[in-house]
Amino acid sequence: MTCLVNFEVQDHVGWIELNRPEKLNAMTPEMAELLLDAVQACNRSDDVRVVVLTGAGPKAFCAGSDITELDSYATPWDFRNRRDYCDLIRALRKPAIAAINGYAFGGGLEMALACDIRIASDNARLAAPEIKLGWIGGGGVTPQLLHSIGASSAALMVMTGEPVSAQQAMTWGLVSEVVSADALRERAASIAGAIAARAPIAAETAKVNLRAAMSMPLEQAIVYERDLQTICFATADAMEGRRAFQEKRAAEFKRR
């Protein structure tokens, strides 16, 4: 039986692949539970230093929630309290890369926004199309777009629901890079490998710091960053980094 969410670890990189390509990797409650398992495995394991999230097949990263599943909730309150797969990606404590291969619509866009770094294939298209069906996104799309691309571009996406190309997304700063579809996984692996080679506690702290800086006043954010720097500076990995620099060798970080 095909697993709807594939998970494997290679060279300190946790690869999470949504695996329902015949449905454009649209999410179901069953997939959300499998995604939860993968996220918890990443958070628990010291062997996982960075996570790549992608979709199976050539057409889609994720087309969002499977619309046919939404009427299965008995009440709007049950819908409100469902397992939200976008929250699961935000719960990752390790740095996360979205490798956007094709459509990233609705909840798929929200999962990509929940990642720290986004790269896209040149055939990717990104959209917040919920308004076309009579509602708006609820997985953080509006505040995260606002921070990523500014008020006017965010309004354009959430109020029209129309998709934007990977190239337009990069112009706006919604994604960092656009590569050919054939090169996407290799480029994601390259970025992930670079992060995995860094001190894991420092990388996880950088993730915390970036998220905190989005909601803090500047002066408070600078003080918070300095406190986090002090915590990292006291780790065994930081001592190893200084020693390796002095000895002109590669550091061997142990997440300690």
C-alpha cells in the first residue's frame, strides 16, 4: 500500500514528501496524521538537522486541502479544531526548506510559508485561491504573506485568488530561488547540506530568532538576539568551532 507521506533521513537531512500525486498532493486528515508522525520524528532525532518538504510527482507541491473531505466535519467548530497541517510545519524545531515543485495552492502555499527557506521549480505556481470558493485561508497565509511580500502584493493574492508564477514570486521575495524542475531536489539537498554542516543548536536558535524578530520591536529584537547569542556561545559546539578555526580544520559539531 502506498504511503501518503514519505519520510526518510539522509546525511542529517529529513526529507518529507507528500505522496498523493494523482490528486496534486491535496491533504486529507489521514495525511495530516502521517505528517504529524514525520514532524515529531524530526524534532526528536538529533540525527536530523534540517528538513526538506516537497511533493511527489512533477505537477504539485501541494494543492491544499482535499475539498471533498471538508464536508465530513459535522460542524464548523469541528472544522476549526481539526488537525491543521500548516501548524505541524510551524511546529518543526529544525530549519525547514520548502522545495516547491509545481502547484502550491491554499494550504500548500501556507505550508511553504511555514518553512524558513523556499525555493521553487520554474513551473511552480503559488496561490491563495480560497476566496474563489467562498472563504479565506486559515493556516496563516495572510500574516505570513504580509511579512513576506508586503501589504499590496498580499492583498492581490488573497483578494483575487489568482496564481502567481515562480518568477513573480521570486521578484516579490516569496521564494529565494527559481531553478529548473530537474534541478530542484539537487538544489534543495545542497542548501540542506550546508545547513546540516553548521552547528545544530545555532541553526535551531537562528530559526527561533528569525521567528521572534518578525513580531518584536527592533530594540527588543536586538536584545533578544544577543541573549540567544550568549546561550549559543556557551555550548560545546561553539567551543569546538573556535578551536577548529584556530587549528585550521573543519569543525565536528555534536549538537552539544
